[in-house]
Amino acid sequence: MERIQLASDLTFSRLVHGLWRLSEWNQTKHETLELIKFALDQGITTFDHADIYGSYTCEERFGEALALEPSLRDKIEIVTKCGIVLKSPNRPAHKSHHYNTTKAHIIASAEQSLKSLQTDYIDVLLIHRPDPLMNPEEVAEAFRELKAAGKVRYFGVSNFKHHQLTMLQSYLDEKLVTNQVELSPYELENIDDGTLNTCLEHRMPPMAWSPLAGGKLFTNQNEKSERIRAALEQVKDEIGASSIDEVAYAWLLRHPAKVMPIIGSSQADRIMRAVAALDHQMSLDQWFSILHSSMGHDVP
């Protein structure tokens, strides 16, 4: 599988496996281990987490599986996020839903993730959401300490717009390596507002969450979804894809920003369809036909 260069000594697999629903899959730790190995067999080596996923349980489940075969750690890249605080029975001290990007919280969150994931280091730590009270000097200090201690190799952001990303970057000693944003044929905001252009400007390959629009491409009955499905079906036949999700992934992969779609499924057939998208070539006419179907009109 194609590798995407994020830093001189860091690459990600072009497709990323997302674990935000791991707790919902009701797997044993042995079944999760088999899922990790299945992904690796397809060339998917990068795994995406966040401290809050599964109400603070998904990292621990993944860590329990990884502990069954510790040698796999050297074959994978682990991404996780911090900065969102949720009310949860698993965190009784949390009184409300809010953001916290203080130095103390970032370091404590990273250390808890290391413990839950049963690993000595995190490959990339992301700030999960822009925080209106973010003090970039504190964030920079936290990043510096985690890096110096060998606990986190690199840092990035998630859901940041241009002004938020460039502001934070101006305080940091090292380059942010990725911005994880919502992106799909249904959700064009980060194309329209220039977020992907910012990624290109900073040579920062973005990760794409919800690349299938949370199932809207398959199930929604509104006019927009039906337009997009019709366009995906047409392109599917033209490029010889077996399903419209292959086309949706191929549409993202066509973008020059080197988008890395996150596959949020435990089902082998869905993972394989994402992998199959890597083999499809999409013409400009086909790419724009899907864009037009989402916009509801042609480009000017």
C-alpha cells in the first residue's frame, strides 16, 4: 500500500483504520487482535484513536489486544487525540462537556493514553478540537515535554481551520504533521473553506474522518443524498468498481492534498472495498460529476 510521508522518519499507510466504535463492536481482545492483523495484511498500519472514544474505553480495549502480541507495536503507527472532556461514568470527576488544552491536561491525557494503549510511545498526538480558551504557549510547552520524554513522536490537530492551525503552528518548535478533518462527497466544507488548501500550503497530508458521511451516502433519502448516490453509481460502472463506497474513497484519494481516509469499520468486506479504491483511476469529468452532485449545481 502507498505510504504517505509526514516527517523524515514517519509515514502512514494511505488508508487508516479508525477505532472510535471499537467498544460497540463487542469483540473479545482476541477478536480485536485478529482485526489488527487483518488490517496489517491489507497494508493498513496506521490506527486512529482518541481518549474519549467509547466513553474512554476504546484505547484500553485496543491496548489489551495489542498486549497479546506486543511485537506488533513496531509494525503500526498509533494516532490518538486529547482536549475534549466528556461527562462519563468512567471519569466521575468530569462535571461537564468542555474543552481543556492546558499543559497539565494534555500531558495527563497523553500519559493515560500510553497506559490504556499499553505502549511506551504515541506516534502522533492530536488536539481534538479548536479550544476558544487555548493558550498556545501552554500547548507548546506540553508538546515539548512529551517529545523530550520520548512519549510522543509528533503532533497534529483535528478539525482546525486555517487561522487556528497557523496560530498554533507559530508557537511550536516543530511542524504539525497532520490535520484530521471531516471530508466526504457529502461534506464539502473543508474543501470550500480552504482547509485542504492550508494542508497543501503546509505540506501537511490531512486525515479524513467520516469519509462515507456516516452512512448518509447509502441510507439518507433526501434530495442531496439521492443526487450523490446517482453520481457515484454512474462512476462506479464507468471505472469498474464493485460498490459506491469504493468510488467515495477513490474520490477522496484523487485530491492532491494526499488525503488519508479513516475506515471506521470492523467488517472485512468494508475494509477490503476501501483498499480496492486504491486501484481505481478517476478522470476529471468523473470527479467533478460527483462534486456537482453534492453541490446541486455545476462549478461557475
